[in-house]
Amino acid sequence: PDKHLIPQRVILRPFKLGASSFNGYAITLSTQQLLAVVMILFLTIINTRGLQLGKLIQNTFTFTKTAALAGLILIGLFLGWNHNSAAYTSSWWRPWENGWQPTPALVGFEPASHGLLILALVMLLGRAMVGPLFAQSAWNNVTFTAGEVRDPGRNLPRALLLGCALVVGLYLLANLAYVVTLPLEGIQGASQNRVATALMQAGLGPSGTIIMAIAIMISTFGCNNGLIMAGARVYYAMARDGLFFKRVANVNSRNVPAIALITQGLWAAFLVLPRTVTVNPQTGTYAFGNVYTQLLEYIVSADLIFYILMVGAVIVMRRKAPEIERPYKTFGYPIVPLIYIVIAGLFIIDLAYLAPSTSGIGYLLVFTGIPVYFIWRRKSSAQ
């Protein structure tokens, strides 16, 4: 059993789902999950105390984690440049040595054709993009607070463009720091996929691990606060439109949707608990999936569905309501939105094929919302 379980047993025994590559799901409570639940509930309570307090926490931690990431990049670029790093030793990073011809060693099997090899590489790349997609997944959350923003027609487009540019820039520079500092094996085999920790350890020794642990906690705290602050506004808007419980549309004495925040906090805390579990038929021991990786996969899979709907809505609204004032008009319309929809759709198919046990949770959560939507809409219309 997982040595981090408290207590060391599964609360809900796993159940088998067909002939999949996993045995089922389990409800567990590890130290990681317990800390995650406590953090969610703590930040939820803080945000019920007023928007200004939530904004102060968000601004403080956003600045701190951005500075920490910039420091990591500088350490990698100035103390790195290891001649045994991936950038120097991997033929994949030196395409002039293999003419951009991928080899079977890159995917671990001998394909029937060159075309299948390319397809396999593309699919594996799609699976590997879960992390980057999650890093960018909150790009549109600022729009959830549009009703509380001054001059939203001007400030929201600027926030979206500058925020996305900053995240993409930092992400690319961080990955550059990784490949010039760490060998390919160090990136692939980083403990619990913590490549940044491996970089800091390579640059600063054991103290780098401690510094990175602090930076990760700061980043996680700030990220969670932003998601909690923005996400509750969605439930609040749904309730005002008659698509959720009426009480969720209430605001407290500090003019924040406290009930929406509490509802969201309890639901988010519950989602931390499920994990995939595999039972070894020979020994009878359990192997539990990584909580963080699983959360990423079913959150990203669900996000992609909504992004397709959201970007598709731009095209629909252009046709249905061409007279509406639009402070910002989509660059490259309609080609750019269509390209976005196609790529996001391919990611959805890829995750459904390569990670059915985790992405399936995301898809299931989204699709169960369809009948619920029609029930609420009928109820709202009747009233």
C-alpha cells in the first residue's frame, strides 16, 4: 500500500471498469490530499472576507512566484550550459545530425511504417502537452470578474494578451533553462516529474531543493487563490441566470458571493480525493496513481471542451449579432479561431485514447452537466 496514506488503507475499494489498463478508482486520503483540502478551504474562507483581501493575496503571490520563476530561469541560463545536457547531447535537439528523421528509439518500438512513427510521436507530444496546457489553462479566468472591472472593453483584452504573453514567455525560457542544464535522462527521470527541482539542485546543490520547494508552495498557493476567486463568479452568474440554486446568487455583507465560494470549495475538496488504483494480481498490493498528474489530465480534458465552445461562440455571435459593439476584434478571423478549434479537438481525442482512466473523469463531469442544464432551464422557465 501507499506509504503516504492516512490511514494506510483505501476507504473505498476499487472497482473494475471493463478491460481497461487500470483496475478502477479509489477514495484515499494521503498527506498531499489532506494539505490540498485544507488549502482550498482556507483560501475559500479568506475570499469570503472581501474582494480586496483576495486581490491583495493574489497580487502578492503572483509577484512572488513570477520573481521565483525568473530566478530559476536565470540560474539555469547563467549557471547551467552543461555540456552533458540535453541541448548538447541529444540528436533530437540537434536536427542537423539526423535530418529531422525520427528514429524508433525515440518512441520505444519499431513501427510498421514511417507514417505510423510520426503519428506515434505526435500523439505522445499531445500527451506531454498536458502540463503546458494546464499552465495556460486559467488564461481566460480574468473575464469571470468582468462585472467588477473598470472599463472592461479596454482592460480585459489587455489583461488577456499580456497575461498569455507573460506565461508563454516564462514557460519557454524555463524549458530552455532545463535543456541547457540537465541531461535528457535527468529531465525524463526527474523525481515526481519535478524538473525545476532537479535544475535547482544541479545549480545550487541541496539548498536548491529547499528553495524550489518553497517556490512551488508559493506558486500553488497563488494559483489556487486566483482560481477560487474567479471560479466562484461562474456559479454566481449561473444562479443569477436561473441555472443553479438561487441562494448561490446571494452576496454577503462584503459584497462577495460567499455561498458560491463555499459551494465551489466543498466540490473542489471532494475532487481531490479520487485516484486511479491498480491491483497487482500476483501480490494483491495496490498501486495508486499520482494525484497531481491525474488532476491535470482530467482538468485539462474538461477545459478543452469548454475552450472549443467558447471560441466557437465567437463565430456564432459574429453571425447572429453583427451589430454588437466589439472593443477587440479577433486577429486573423475566422482562420485563427478555426485552427484553435481543430487543434483543441485533436488534443481531446489524443487524451481520450492515451489516458482514458483520467481524462474520462473530465469528460464524464462535463457531459453529466448537459441533462442538468436542461433540467435547470426548464425549471427557470416555469418560474
